[in-house]
Amino acid sequence: MGVLADFPPAYDYVIRDLDQSARDAFTRFDTAFAGGDELPGKEEDLRMFGRWAQMRLSLGLEGGHDHDERVLRLTRLIAGSDIPWTAADVRHLWGIANALMCWRHTDYAELYRIPLAAVRRLDHGERRRVLGGTQEWFRRYHRPVWDALHEQLDDVLTEPAEHGPAGAVRNVLWDCDDVARLLAEEYGPRLAAPGVLPLLRHWNTARSSKPGDRWLATTQKLLTPEAAALVREILTLIAAHREKRVDHRADNGYEWTETVFLHERTAVPVRGMVWTCALLDEPWVVPLLGDVALTCGTGVGGSGANCRSERLANAAVNVLARRGGLETVAPLARLQVKVRKKTVLNNVARTLDEVAAAAGLSREQLLDRTVPDFGLGPDGVREERIGGYRVRLCADGPALRFVNAAGKTVRSAPQAIRKDPALAELRSTLKELRQALPAERFRLERALVEERMWRWRQVTELFLDHPVTGPYARTLIWRILQGPAGIPVRTADGWELTDPRGRRIQPNPDTPVLLWHPIHASAEEVRTWRDHLLEHGIRQPYKQAFREVYLLTPAEERTRIHSRRFAGHVLRYGQAKALLNQRGWSDLAIGHWDYECGGDQGEAVRELSGWRAHWGMHVVGDPDAEGWGTASFCATEEIAFHRAEDAPGRYDYGHRGGVPLTEVPPLVLSEVLRDADLAVGVTSVGLDERATGGHEDYWHSYGFGELTETARTRRDVLARLLPRLRIADRAELTDRFLRVRGDLRTYRIHLGSGNILMEPNDAYLCIVPGGDRAAQAVFLPFEEDGGMLSVILSKAFLLADDTSITDPSITRQLVP
């Protein structure tokens, strides 16, 4: 029989891509061999003949060691010949050998003679790409093959000494990604130095989840000052590293793209470097580990429910846990804000709990007490003199500001001090401050929705007087438990709470206080606070006075166990997932895969105050057009609630059932629905006609339909802002639109979507949001979620002066 017929049918994928010319050549070789010829004709391709000879080693279904002597003689002849093998040839030869090995062919020396000879024709980089995980595969699953071949494999993959330091590093790290190549080429002389190379090899053994005592003891023996310096430099490189898209092309022409952060072979020694930090008592260790954990713990692009490298993120957190102490709290708090991967978050929470327990505090109390002040004074400014200049680190901005000898503030660092180490230290501190501020904003908003409570003396000490948290806390409304509410005001006697009517009260130091939430206030009280913020120019770090409130509706009382208030919307899936992840939701993972097992359906889950919300979603769109991968669009379903201890598992689709909504605390219900409204308001395809993807009816119904609670709040803000704007005489509010009168047309901007209709024929006007300076200068009483209010104001200022528009993409739409 011929080689194709004799090949094990279970492994026919190895030969499936052979074209007809190859099959014809194999038939000719079979015929000649059966006729007594052992060598091909001069006109034949020796590479193709070598492939045939490798397949000739097949013993069919019998297996065993009884190869024909003619076949063995042919195998040795081919292995010893000077044949110009290509990488595709070598991959095919190894594929054949591996298939026959799995089919009970145990004469490994003969089976791999040609593949081993062929792979030596390639350079070392190509050898590593072809063989990939072969060594580990043999060692773990085919030990007899490993025992027979590992020395030859090591020899094939090891670069000779004449390749220099870079080759020595590549022998350990290989060169599977950009970081590994950088370490070999730029760090090679230092990593391959006699005092460091043994430690590099040791780092490459960091394959378990945590380092053992023996591993650390060996590290301690090998560790040198030079190696410690390299750990700092390389981990700084990892913290700044970002993923890239890599294009691949298979031998059969199939092409695909992969997003690569770090290859596994690179991540292993890097984890060893992270573990080594447990032995280094240096001030840079904790913040650097925090940076590494943040980079590796966040998803592609810096957001998402997955990690760039879960193993490295957890390794960094584990070392922080091993160190303990209050200095680890700040970087761990940053991870709580940014990371969404549950395994990493659980690790962070466990570490914080351990540190808190050691200090005799709860986790939240620990976070309250360990916010760094970065050397800032009570006014939020730290000033240092560097080379004749006063350099100010300001929490407002935050930014560095430079004041020369004449007292003039300049915008950038003067040339004379740009390389001063003291300035480098301030810039590093500025980076840490910029990371800390959003973490504090997040903590204060979480305290609002979880209704955390403090004693008044704790609020003044830990929040109001703190140079980082204070600017946020001093603009928020605080409420005495079962008593009045006010904004903090400092007096000669300490901090007091002042209400919009100017009435002041100084709580007793032990008085329980919490952040005021509008769900517990009357409509009149809310209106009063909103007017007060605008009148006094108070900007809150998040929506508090202007926070949307979502009360149970008659429709939800009828559906009883779920809310359909935000069902039936079509969202941009990737954008919606990222936004929900930022708001604390997780578990959403749907796409055009595995329809039979429900890969097109899923739910986003959020835990809040002992409750778990489930928001169902499913894929919409054409899987063929989207390559059967991640979906571009998803459709929303109902939202249901469970008590956390009774909630279903991730794949139980708990949104199909739930606790009666009348039993859900009003604040929990309101905050969950607020997140849903925000997700719809920011990511709905109804915001942009160009991105409807076949959802035109939905686009029109959403883009110009009834206002959601968020949009109604937006209308309320505009009602207060319009009289203060220079376009006040050209703008008016209707029930759903901001109506703007230009010189060419009159425009109606929808308060929910920002879409524009032009009177008198309701023609749609497409404007890509831009950065209108007039709109940017408008005071808003809160930091926006999603930015739609700014978009609407930007469009209003632009259209009120429509004769000044020069963009042809807009002007050609204005012609009646």
C-alpha cells in the first residue's frame, strides 16, 4: 500500500492540506519503491521525497519495531543528505513523526532522525517557532520520547557561545515576543554576566502559583546588587508594556491575528523577578509591584473583565501580601478601582483583609486611614526649590507648575532643571497622585451607594482635612443620621455643615454621619440643593445632588420579579462591556461562538450591599460578517435581583427568575437601574445613525423617543444653565429637545441621544462631536458620566452660530 493509505486515519489532519501535486509525487515514490528503487529520479524534489520517506516509517495499525531495513537505510540516507529544508517542511516532518509516535511506533531514534536533521537547517529563532512546546509536551505526556530525545532537542535549541550574550539570554527566554527580544538584545550583556545568568535560569523555574521557601532561599544565594537593579529596570519595563496585534499565516495560507501581551515563556521568568521582590527591602518595591499588578491585571486596552496576565497580576499581589504593612494599601486600593477579574480582585480583597486585621481595622477603615498625602499641604500644594525655581505639585489638575525667580508661572519645565533628580522624583509623585485621585473618587461614590457610616471626627480627620480626598469630600453633601444635611464649611471652631439656606450645625465628634442620597429626600429638597450648587459654583466629583433616582414603576410591580425598563435596547457590545466593568459589573462574555451551548447569551452581574443584580443580554448581528468571534452588538433583556447568598451561579442565567422587586431596597434598585440607564445612554446604537448596523427602527425610536431618567436629569441641568449662557436668547427647552435657532436653520437636539433634527422638515443632521471651546467653558456642577451633556452643549453653541460653520461635511447638510 502507499504511504497515504498506511498513515493512521486518526491523524489524517497532518496530511489533509497536501495538494494534488504532492499526492501525485507520493504515488510515484510508492511505485518506484515497490519496484525496488530506493532513490528518486534526478528530476524529483528531494524535499518532497524526504517527506515521503518520513511517512514511509508508518507501520499501519500494527505498530512495533519491525521497520523494513530498506526503509531504515533510506531514512538514514535522507537525514544525512544536504537538503534545503524549509520551515513548512520541518513542521510537516515533525507532525508526521508525532502522529506515528502516538500510534504506538516506539523506535524513537529512527522516527525522529529526519525531523531532527531537518530542523538543524533552520536558524535558532525558526527552530524555536517550529518546535514550540514540543519539549514540555514530551516531558509531561510522552516521557519515553523525552528520555530518548531530550539531549538532542536541547542541542538543537541551544545557541552556540559565539552568538554572544544575546544568544545566552535567548537560550533561557527564547524570543517569543517583543519583551523577550528586548531583554536579549539590550539587556543581554548584563543578564548573561556570570553573576546574573544563574539567577536568570533560576527565574525561569518560577512555574508554580507561589514561591516555596527553597526557591526563595536559592534566589537569596544568587541575588546580587546588579541583579536587583535589573529586577527594578525590567519590571518598570513590564509596567509600561502594552499588548500588540500580531499577524500569523499558516503553511496552508490560513491567516489570523492574535493580541499578544507576553508569551508564557516570557511571563515565567518575569514572575521569578516579581517573586524576587519579596527579598528586596527597597522603597521602590511596593509602588513598582502595584504598577505591575495594575498593568497585568487590567484587560486589553486597560479595561475589560479579563487580565493581560493573570499570573503576573496575582504574583505581584501575593508579594505585596507577603510584605504586609500599611504601605501596601494604596497600590491595592488602585487595583480595586481598575481591575475587574474576579480571581485577582478576590486576591486583593484577601490581602487587604489580612493587612486590616493586623492593624485591628476593617478593610474600609484601613483604606480610609492609608490614603497617601504625597507631601501636599492643607491647600493641596507641595512646593520645592529646584535650581532657582519653585516647583509646585498641585492636587488641582493635578499638575506640576514652575515659578521662576520673577514670580512668573511657566507651563513646562525650564531647560536648566529638566534632568534634575529632584524633578524626576516629583514627576514620579505626580504620576502616583494621578492614579490615587480616581481611586478616591471611586471610594467616595461607593460609600454613597453602600450607605457607609462614620463618626463626625473620622470624617473631618480622614476626609475633609486630607489634601487628596479633601477637595472631593468638601463638595459633597453629608447627612447626620436621621438629621439635617449640609456641605462642610471650615470655621474657626472646626468643620460645620451648612445647608442651602445658610443654616449651620457643628456635629458632635461622635455623631454618626453618612453621605446624603437624593432617594431619601423630597423633590423640593433635591431642587434646593441643585440650585445651591449652581448658584455657588460647587462642582461635585460625581452626581450626588443631580443623581438620578429610579423608583419602582407600576409596570415593574406587574412583572414582579424583574424589570424590563432597559430591555430591548441595542448596544455596542465592546463599549457596553467596558463601561459596565468600570461600574463594578462582571461576568458578561458573549459572542458568535458555540450557539448550541448558549455562547450567544449571557448576563452582566453586579453585587451591591448584599444583593446581586443580573442583567441579561444576547448577541445580535450577522456571525458570518463578524467572523464568528466577538459580537459588535448586543440586545438587552430584563434585570433581576437575588440576595447574594441565594444568587445562582454564573451560568444559571439567574435573570430568568429573581426576588420580588418590592423586597429589593430602593437604593439598591435605583443604583442598578442607574447603571443600566448610563450603559444605554452611552453605548446605544441609537446615538449614531452611521453605526446602526441594520437597526434603523431602533435608532429612530431611541434617538428621538421619550427621555430616560438620565436624560430628564440632563434636561433639569440645562433648565438651570440656559439663562447663564451667551446663547440663551437662541435656545429653549421643549419636552424632549433643546431647540436652537441659528441664522440658516432651527435645530432640535434630542436630550437623550444628542441626535439633531432640522426644522421645518425634520431632516437629520449628522455632526461628529467635537471640542467646542465655548461649551468646555460652561460650568457643570458634577463630573459627567459619558459626557452627553457636554456633547449637547457643544452642538448647541456650534449651531447657534451656524453661519460660521466651515466644515463641508456639515454645511452641505444645511441646505434646505
